[in-house]
Amino acid sequence: MLPLYLSIEGLYSYRDKQEIDFTHLTEAGLFGIFGKVGSGKSSILEAISFALYGETERLNKQEKRAYNMLNLRSDGANIVFEFLNYEGRKFRFTAQWKRRKKFEDTTSLERYAYEWKDGAWIPLDSNDGTIVTQLTYPNFRRTIIIPQGQFKEFLELRGKDRSEMMKDIFNLDRFDLGPKVSILQRQNNSKLEQLNGALSGFDTVSMEILDSKQQELETAQKHLATVKEETASLEKEVSRLTESKKTRDELMQKKEDVQEYLLEQPRITQLEKELRTYEITQLAFREILNTTHSLNKEKEQLTHKIEQLTVRKSEVLNRLEKEETEWEKIAVDYQQLDLFKAESEDLKVISTILQNKKQQETLNKRVQDGKPYLLQAQDEEKKLLASIESEEKRLDELKNTRVDTSVLLALESWYQTDDNISASVMELKAQNQQLQNELIQTAKIFEERSTSIDGWESTLLQQEIELNTELTSLQQEETHLKVQAKLSEFADNLVDGQPCPLCGALDHPSPMANHNMAVKIQEIMDKQVEIKQHLQQLKASHQALTAASIRWRDKKTQLTQSETNVQNMEEKLKIHREQFRWEEFSPKDKTAFLTYKDKNYLAETHIKSGEANLKNLRALWQTCQSKIEKYKNSLAEFEQSIIVLDQLNRQNTLRIKRLKIIDFEHFNEIELTNKTRKTENKIIFLEESHKRLSESIQSLRTEFAHINGERAASKEQFQQLYQQLNSKQAEISTLLKEHGYSDIIQVQHILQKNMDVDRNRKTIQEFNLNLQVLLRNIADLEKRVALDAYEESIYQEKTTLHTLKREELELQIRVTGALEKEHARLRVEFAKKEKLLEEYEKLTLRKSNLTTLENLFRGSGFVNYVSSIHLQRLCEIANQRFHRLTKNNLSLTINENNEFEVVDFLHNGFKRSVKTLSGGQAFQASLCLALALAESIQSMNKADKNFFFIDEGFGTQDPESMNTVFETLQYLNRDNRIVGIISHVEELKERIPRAITVVNDAEKGSQLRYN
């Protein structure tokens, strides 16, 4: 990653917006950020991390992070960070939040991410920096931006934590195949158990049984073909006789239907006559009667309309006279409407003037009351400044009394490691005992079933084979007995003189006798149930013993491994206790160490208390400053408001036209408001009444003229309808004489029948047509009956014989079908058995291979092995610089636990812990490892350039070591490596080609200055 631009506003001590152009700094390859303690140097790194990941080292989400990170004089914070990732793509990450009305409340954090594409910033779906940097936040602060106090973290990480880090950075999870192998083993074992269970059901399937069943099937199929031929011949004869019987039944039914039609014929003739009369009358009178009825109805409606129009004319005339009278009442006041409006405007201005004068009096009183509070707050500010100076001096004195924390940390680490190893030894021994107990419990399962762990499978298999052989024999015997029982049933139903339904013979010299077959069949079936229960019990035992066998082998392997782990941990504890090097303390007694630790804790407690007190005093001082500023602003606002109100009153006095302000000075606010409202109400009343009455009078005049015209037109239409009705009456009289009716009532009586002409005509036609068809059908059927030779006795005989032959055929079909199904089932089962045996062999081989893989990947061993290779490579790269920095006196290496150790060439090349390094040596080792790690990441990501920040460490170096470190850092630019240094040591500025100085101004906050 290569930074390009950073802006910070409202974060910690950064009150105003500050910007950093990293392109100017990174050109030199080595640059610095300098400033005094507390100036805001480390906040630059924290801003970058917070924009990318939303995380920070100082505070977590439970510590009111947004409020504590926000500058106390700022209303909001904003961070913008632009950079190039390892692919050379340009990104921008932003973070912002604001303060709410309540000082300690803030809005939610808003973080956004963009990518520069086609000349514009395009928003990204995710604001997680891990996606574009390929580094998690913990690894980002170990390899790119190393915060204050964390520089040695990678060097001193425990083996497991360092392996996890290497897995994350170098994507070593792809080598952790142990869980996948375990899943495959469980799946493979499950399949093997299922196959064992499946194969146990195929013991009765063999080639001999299949051939025997084939012979039975062929015999049954031949007999079935013979029965089918006999049945088909009988079925043809029965079909012919059945058709003749149906013809006779149909002839009888047709004759009955003709008799019913002849009885219905007189009613149809009468209906035809009435229909003819109705059609003639309807054609002559229907239309003229309908027209006359419509004219009468229209005449009635018109008469009612004329009556309604007369009433409406009278009502509209009365309303018009009333509206005109009301108009005359308001005419005089409406002419003075402009005068009333002028008085209303003057009253409003006078009310405003009086309100402003009252507000001026209130503001003058607040100014006089507020000045003492301002003076009191200024005195409080001076006292707080004196207390802050005193507390700072006391805190400096406490910090000078601190004990040596390096010894304390080293001892703390040694005792903690000793306790951890001891606890691990005890835990492993307890685990050994538990495993031994579990092995004993598992062995009891085999003892309870009177078998051994090694020979239980062969014992159960032999028992299963014997039971399956016995079950097959019983099933064959059951089939034989059922066939004998069915044949005996046919023998019992034989009748002398009638053919046999199976063979067709008329003579049965030796019929089969039923010797109580049902009892024998039931006995065999009971034995089969008993054997199947034994087989089920064997299957359950096989599953239980299989699980116990697998569990016993697993526990045995775990016990062996655990015993090895105990020996390794005890050896590790012995080596650790030999490394104790503090003479004034005891490796067995922690009393002296705890006393030393308590002394340090007491000093730190006093320092923290002093720092907290100083922080509170500063917060009170800032609050006091805010209060003073607030008082000053309020008093200035009050005085300005008084001047503005005075000017407004002068302007409003000039706006008054008709009234005099002196006449209303004795009015209170309510009286003046009531007078203004009364005048406004009168104006509104006059305007609304004038408009309403004008519109109403005009509308009523128009409505009166419309009603009068409509009434005259209705009267004229009434006369025309009267003449039309007289003409229609004359036409009706002529038609009555023409058709021979005495009056119109006879015509109406005929038309009221409302006969459905089409339906009745269709009914008559269908009746005549159906009668003719029936007569023709009867003639045809009589001819057919005369030609066939049908006898009822022959029909009954053939039908009975056909039924018996059908039963025989169905029985033979069932027997043959059962044999076919059984033969097909045996073939399918035999093929399944062969396939299952082949699959079983494959799974057995796979189980062996998976066991080998399990041993290889157990306990992330392969991942740790790959991680150790990467760590060895890091040591090789780091030693290229570490040898030069230590003048070939020290070298870094990795032990069997993936922990860093130092090879001391001044002491015969013995190895020792990196925690024994001095502060300067530890910084040198950490720097070399950080550079090596960054190079590995750069090589993996194929980035052209890469950089990282160092936020500490140079104060621990002597002048000679400082020169060597700086030479190393300067050479980095040749390898496209860029390093940023953060330090409060001012002497380093002269040695850094480009730098920024951070100055914390009391009023403006942290300010950036380019050197």
C-alpha cells in the first residue's frame, strides 16, 4: 500500500482541517513526523486505521469512542484517506460523525469507500479495508502501520498466535485439511456401516436359487398359454349370445316408448292450435298496444313535471326578493371598506411598536443581571489554570519515581509461562487417566457379549450365515405348502360330471386331500418371525460393537499421543526453569516478585489518579472557557437586539396613516388585540357578504328565467301527446272489427299468455320426429331378431362355463406373475449384491487412505509446518539486516514451537529468548522482522512499492546504533521500500530528508508544518 493524501478535522487535538500530501514525502523514500509529546503525531496513524477499518488501539466501542475521539471544541469529525493498493488501484476511505445537541451525544459513525475509475470516485459496496489491502486490522498494525507500544508485538507473539497471523497473511488455511479429512472419514465410515447392513439382507440370494426359480417360471408360463386359448374361445361365443340378448331387450323397450308417445299425441295437437291463434293476434295488436301504453305513461310524467315547475317558480321568486332586501342593508358600510382596512393596518403597527418597547425593557434587565455572572466565571478560570499547573508539577515528580518495568515484565512473563506449562502437565495427566478409564469401559462392552475386540466380527458373521440359511429353507417350505393348499381348495370344489376348471377332465379318480395345511403354514411363519428377530438383534449388536471398536482404537491412539505430549511438556518445563536468571528473586517463591510488582502498581496508580485529576481539571477549564464565551456572546446579542428594536419602532411610527399612537398608549395588549380583531372581522364580513349576495342574486334571476321557459315548453308538449293518443284509439277500433273481436279485453287475454313461440314449435317438431324414428327402429329390430338363433338355456350354460374358466385363468396369472416378480427380484437383488460388494472393497481401501491423511493433518500439524517454513524464510531475510546492525553478534531463528529465539555468537552460539534482548536490540530485531514481513507481502501481492510507519524506538538507540539503523533505512529506497518515522526526538530532523512538524496550539489545536 502507498499513501497519497490524508485530511483530519475534529479528531482528538485536530480542531481545524489539516492535510498531508504523502506524494511529497514518499518521494524521498524516508520521511519523518516530529513534534512534542501530546502534539498529535500518533493521531495521524490512528486516523488512517480508523478510516480503513473503523478500529483504534486507544478506545473500543464500549468506551464512548465517538465522543472521546471528537475534539471538545468541534461539532464534528471528518477523515479522508487516499492510497494505492498492492494492485496499483486508487482508493479513498472516509469516516465522519457529528456532535448532537446534548454535548456528550454523537451521531453514528459513517464510513464510506470509493475507487477512482474513469476520472471519478465510484462508491464501493463494502467499507472494509481488508478487501482492498488483503490484510486484517491486527495484521495491518503489525506490518504497515505499527502503533505506539506495539512495535515488538510480532517479535514476542506466542507460537500459536504467530501461526494464526501467518495463516491469515499468507492464506495458509488452504493447507488445513484436517477438518475436511475428518468429514470424509465420517462419511466413509457411515457408508461402510450402511453397506454392512445392506449386505446382511442378501445372504439368501445365490445363483442356484435363481436357476431353480427360472425352471418353475417356464412351467407356469406354458400352462398359462393353454388356459388363455380355452378362455378366448369361450369368450367369443358368450359375446355373440350376449349381443342377441341385448337386441331382444332393446326391442321390448322401444315398443314401450311408442305407447307413451301415442298417449301424449292429443295434447300436442291442442298446443299446435293455440300457438297458431297466439301468433296471428300478436302480429296484429302487439305493436299498437305497446305504443299506446308508452304515450299514456309519457302523458302522466309530463303532467307531474308541469306541477313541479310551477312550485319551483314561486320558491325562486321569494328567495330573490329576500336577497335583494339584505343587499340594501350592507351597501352603506361597504362603500367605506377602504377606511376600515387603513385603520386595521394602523392597529397592527401600533401593536408591534408596543410589543417592541416591552421587549426592550426585558433585554435591558437581562444585560444588567448577566454581567456579574461573567465576572464570576472569569475568576473561576484563573483558579483552574493555577490548579492545572500545580497538578502537572506533582505528576512529573511521580513519574520520576517509577520502577524498572523491563525487569517486571520479564519476570511476569517467566512466572506466567511456568504456571501455564505446569497447568498443561496436570491437564494432560488428567486427560491420560480419563482415556484409560474410557478404554476400560469400552472393553467391558465386548466382555458383556462374550467376545473379544479382535474376533467379534467373524463370530457375528458365522451366526448371521446360519440364521439366513435356516430362514431360506423355511421360506421355500412355506411356498410349497401354500401351493398344496390352493390345489386342495380346487379339489374340494369338484362336482361329479362337470369338467375340472384347471385341467378340463370329467373324471377325478384321486382328488387331493387337505391335511390341515393352514396349521403347518402358521408354524413355519412363526419360526420365520423368530429367526428375523434374531437377525435384527445380531444387526443391532454389530452396529454397537462396530461403534465400540472404532471408539476403542481412537482412544488408544489418543492415549499414546497424550503420553508423548506429557513427556514433551515435562521436558519443556525443565528447560524453562533452567532459564531463570534473576538472582534477587526465587523461581519457587513469588513473594519478592509480588512485592516488587505491588510497588510498581502503587506508583502507576498514583500516576493514573494524577492524570485523571489533571484531565478533569482541563475539562473543567475548557467548560469554564465555553461558559465565558457563552456569557460574552449572550450579552452582545442582547445589546444588539435592543438597538435593532429601537430602529424598528422608528420605522413603524412613520407607517401609521389614520390613527395616533398616543391614543393607544394606555391600552394593554389584550385590549389592542381585541380592537384589531373586531375591525378585521368587520372587513371580512362586508367583503364576504357583498360577494355572496351579488353571486346569489345573479344566480336566482337566471334560474327564474330558465324555469319559466321550461314550463311553457312542457305545456306545448302536453297538447301534442293528447292528439297522438286519440289517433291510436281509432286504429285499435278498426283492428278489432277486422279480426272479429268484440272488445280489446279479449285481445289482452290472449296476449297475456306470453307463449314462447320458438320453444313450443320446437317441442311439436321434436315429438313428431321422435315418433317416426321409434317406429323405424322397431321394424329394424324385429328383422334382426327373426334371423339369430338364440336360446336362453344355452346362454346361461356358456356364461357359467366362461366365468369358471376366467377364474382359472386369473389364478394361473397370479401364480405366474408371482413367480415372475420373484425371479425378477432375485435377479435385481443378485446384481445389487455384486455392486455392493464392489463398493465395499472401494470404501475399505478409501478408509485406509483417509487414516493416513488424518495422521498427516492432525492438530493443524501440516499448517504449522508450512507456517514454520514461512517464519524460517522471514528469519533469513531479517538476518541480512540484523547481522549488520549487531555487527554479526546476534542472529534470529525459530524453535520447534514457532517462537523466535536469538543465537548469541558472543557466547558460543547458544540460543536464548528474544525477551532477553535489551530495548535497543529488541527494536533492531523488530525492525528487521517488520521489513522482512513487508517484503514477503510485497512479493506475494506483486506490488511495485510498499511502505510502513514506525511510531517509536529510536530513543532506545545509542549514536553508533542509530547510524547503522539509518543506513539500513536509507538503503530501503533502492528496493522501492518507503519508511515513515514518528518521533519526539528533535535531533532526528537533521538526518531525515523530508519531514512534517506537528504543533499543538492552545487555540487552534494541532497544526501541521512542512520542513
